[in-house]
Amino acid sequence: MKEKLKYFFLLTCSTLLIAFGTYFFKFTNNFTFGGITGLAVLVARTGLISASDFNLVMSMILLVVGLIVLGKKFAAKTAYCSILLSFALSAMERIWPMSGPLTEQPMLELCFAIALPALGSAILFNIGASSGGTDIIAMILKKYSSFDIGRALMISDAVITAAGFFIFDIETGLYSVLGLAIRSFMIDNFIESFNLSKYFNVVCDDPEPICDFIVHTLTRSASVCHAKGAYSGKDKYIIFTALNRVQAVRLRNYIRQNDPEAFILISNTSEIIGKGFHSV
């Protein structure tokens, strides 16, 4: 139950983060990069429907299509996030109506329009969820064809972004192109940062105390192999383990205090580890 509540909390907070960045910074500045919300900005220019309401209508249509084509299993994660995002945008429009940007600094607002949704999307992708929109189209294409989905989504985003030059002005179009270029890199970097672990190679004379600390204090595991010093010719042991950042700091401090002669090599890895690290 605790894990389910944590998962539900992450789904909700990350989706609301996307909604906040989209409504207050993307819609108000007419930035057109990115899927359904970018298309919503273009449609809102006609005055027939607001960007938030268009996003709600399109998301619900795609959601129904997704349920029919992809089945009930699809609804478990994507449906909740898609509905929450759509209704959150519509609610914000009615609670905090915006007649223009929050500031007179479009570059500053572009940064938030990219960073907040990118962070929210990265959290969702990292836990195996999605906010819907064009992702639903991608899931359907993936199920029934061998079409290059990534390229198709990139082309559709580029077309929507380019339309900003003609619907709005050159400045808005250039900001949107910049946003499209940066967004994917930020999502990738956020995901990599979430999964970043520290990989340890510890060369020591007595591995038992260090392994005991790793196993019983840090509740991780490790692999130990016998080695021989190239210069001294003495018998050595090498301990291999992967830890998260907090655990890495604790292990490093423990070794410094209890075995100052040990040699520590620490490197970054994006490998996702579970309760323990096991050797092959």
C-alpha cells in the first residue's frame, strides 16, 4: 500500500507540474513546441476555443481511441495522467485567467515552459507512465505497424512548431524552435539524473569489514575478487558494488575512517539497481 501511494503521488505531482508549466508559461507566450499542447496554442489563435479546452477535447478523444484500440491495461497509468492534465489546464484557465505572460522576459518564461513540463514528463517516463496526447498515437502505431514512431513524432512536432512562424510572428516562432530543440535533451538529462548511481571499485587488504558495512548497514550487496598488486606483488582484494548517492557518501566516509590505506575508484552509472547488486 505504501508503494502504491508513493506511485500515485508521483503520478499526480508530475502531471500537475506539466500542467503548471504549460498553462502559465507555454500557453500565455504562444509557444507552439510539443504535441497536443502546441497544437492547442495554434487552434486557440482562431478564437473559437481556448488552448486549455482544446487540449481537453483532443485528449479525451485520443483517450477513448486508446481505450478501444489498446485495451483496459492502457488505462491504468496513461488515462489517469491524461485526464488529470486536461482537467487541470481547464481548471487553471477558470481559476487564474491569464491575459498575457507573467513577466516581460520571454527567454525566462521559455526556460520555465521547457523545464517544468520536461521534469514532469521525465518523472512519468521514469516510473513507466505517460501524460497521453501524442504518446497515445505512438502506442497505437507501435502496436499495428513497424513505422518509425520517434521520427514521426519528431516530424509532427516540427510541423506544429514551424506553424508558429506563420500564425504568430518570427520572434515567437524562433522561441518555439529553441524550445523544441532543448526539450528532448532536458527530458533525457532528467531521467539520467534520476537513475544515476555510483559504481565502486575498492582495492583493500581486508574486505570483510567493508563488505559487512555494505551488506548490514547499507542493505546492499557486493562482489569480491582476489587480486595482486603489480608493483608490490602483495595479495589484494577488489570489492565491486553500486550504490545510490547517499549510500555512496556513507561508504566513502566509512572507508576513509576505517581503512585509509584502501584505494577507491568511483564512477557514475545510469544502471537502475534494486535491493542489491549482484555479480555475474
